Amino acid sequence: MNLEKHSRTITLRCPTCAGSTFESESPESHSVTCTGCERVISREELRRENEEN
Ligand SMILES: [Zn+2]
């Protein structure tokens, strides 16, 4: 059983530049900014984009 929480660490890839480093304004923010291309994307959309690949 894996109870590890991934609320802060995002290991998904940016659909625009394939970068894997993101930053958010606050831990509670629903959107993150890609540090590679500065695209702002919601965590939910980011997850969805990665599932499609
Ligand atoms: Zn990017």
C-alpha cells in the first residue's frame, strides 16, 4: 500500500516543452507555472495531458 502524498512534488511533463520542473505561487494553488516555457497550467489539466500520452 502506497500512502505517499504527492501534493508538492510534480513529476509530470509539460505538454508544451516537455519540461518536468514546475513552480506554484502557493502550495494550495490549483495551477502551476512551467519553468521551461512559463506556461501556466492547472494541475488537473497537466495530469490529463500526461495521461493522454
Ligand atoms: Zn513548458
